Amino acid sequence: MAAKTILLSVFFTIPFLVSAQYTEVINSNRPGLSVSAYAVGKGVIQGELEFFYEQQDHSLLQTESDIMGADLALRYGLFFENLEVIYEGTFVKQDRIFIPFETEDSRTDFLTNRIGLKYLIFDPFKDPEKNKPNLYSWRANNVFQLKNLIPAISVYGGVNYLFGENPFYAGDPELSYRAMIATQSKVNSRLVLISNIAYDRISTDDPELSYTVSLSHALQNPRWSIFIENQGIKSDRYSDQLLRGGAAHLFSENFQADLYLGASFKNTPSRIFTGLGMSYRVDGHKDEMKAIEDQDAGQNGGLIKRNAMKGKGGKRDRKGRGAEDIDLGPTKKQLRQLKKKQKKARKDEIDF
């Protein structure tokens, strides 16, 4: 109950001060397991599905396993631009062979069954005035700058649920909790760095601490991107270091497909896995209209002064017809006078 109280307190005491970046193209957490700091956007429903295969060999237990499964994430932009609700489910079937005894068994259930909330608390790109592109220098827009490492930061809290006796988590309670911090930095125009630190299965006898660091790079054809990811897991039940790499292709602004390969660094168990995934969104996002009296001053050319349409003496300039403040350039008469002055000046010049 204490963990549950902490998670609820976090989400109901966060100041709603920032706004997330809704993107015109799909913002997917795939491929890999790292979680973006940004939400999908208010009114957006997004599904991320993966089918995977894994081979495990455990040198101490002397077992060989074939694992097949599916991973599903459903994301929805809820109430605010920077808040989303996420469901995550991973269902697997594992066939094991116990080599010394020449016996086999099979187990099937959820590895993950979780729902949670993610909230963006800081966005370094919130102020568009401070992040305008340099129109005069390609290098200035693409070279690495230290300020690019300042990350967007979001927090996450979720609840794990087990359906009855789960063979993968024998003895665990039906409910446990997960907390996470996700950061995201735009290193340059093509390179994105994401990191996650998570504390999972809180309130069980074997809580799990993990980190994930992912680096994604958009290729010359921006519809293609590649990624590499490192994940570290530490718990009394299972600890490991995993490496993944793969590619994603954007077929449309609402649909993406991906492929990845991965492996572990140890042999208790050794793991080799691959997955094929896809992401699709139903974009119901709408920009909110803001009344002019609620808009910040200075965003459309500055404030209009009270006497802006009056002359120096405080009276309205009668020479114009409503466009007194617009410089339309010299008249034809002024151009003729200017040419005469230039011609006369040339005649007066002394030729050395």
C-alpha cells in the first residue's frame, strides 16, 4: 500500500506547467524496449505490436529453450498534451528441454501485463523562440552543441497484474508496481539519445532495477532509421546485460515497421532473439484554439501602442489612408529627383 500511495502522490502533485511536442509523424517506442520521454499527443490512439522468437541455453541448469511470443503496447493521449496512459502486455510460450534427464516441459503465460501513466515534466524545446533554426548556416543546425544534451524528462508509474498462478513469477502477489524516469536528447538533427531507469515489481520479494540506453540515427533517406540499445537488469531472480540493434521504416505518417536482433553477454542463460514489429496510430489530435485575450503579448509583431496611428504632435496623420506605418518605398517623383542629384554629383567630380 505504501508503494501505491507514493505512485498516486507523484501524479497528483506534479505541476502542469509544460506542453509536449505533438509530431506530424508517428512517435513510436519501437524498435527496442526504450521508452520515449514524449507522449503521443492528446486524442491520439497508438498501437505497437511485435512478434518475436528467442533461443535460451542455460549452462548451469543444463536446459535449452525455444520461446515464441507477442508484445503489445497501447498508448493514448489523455487529458493533456504531455500525459499518456499506456498498456503493455507480453505473452510467451516457452518449450524447455532438460538435457541430463532428456525431459521436456512447456509453460505459457504473461511475462508482462501492466498499465501505467507517463507524464512529461520538462521539455527543452518548449520555447520555439530559443530553438529556431539558423537560416544562414547548415553547419550551425547540424553540428553537435552541448545544449543538445539537455534532455526532455518524463516520469512513469504503473501497476503489474498477474492472472492467477503465473509460472514465470511463482509466489509473487497479484499486484506489484513500477516506477521509471525517461529522458530524451536530440544530439543533432538525425541523432536521438534515450535513457530509462526503472524500478519494477515493487512490493514483491524480488524487485528489479534496470536501465536502458538507446541511440537512434535517421539515414539519408529520413524514412529509414537504425538503432543500437543496451539494457542492464539487476535482481535476485535474474540479472543480465543485453544488446539490441535494428532498423525501422516509415511507410506513412501513421504507420511504421521495424526489425531487430539481440543477444546477452552471459551464459546463465545465453540469449539470442529477433523480432518483427509494427506501429500504427489513429490521429485524433486537434490543436486547441486560444482566445486572443488569453494569448501572450509580443508573439505577433509586438504590442500595438495606444497612439501608434497618430503623428508626432499627437494627432492622426491625415496624409495617409490607413497605411501610415507601412514603408512602400520611394515614389516615381522621388526616384527622378534622386537620379538628377546623382547626375549632378558626377559632373562635379574631378577626374584624376
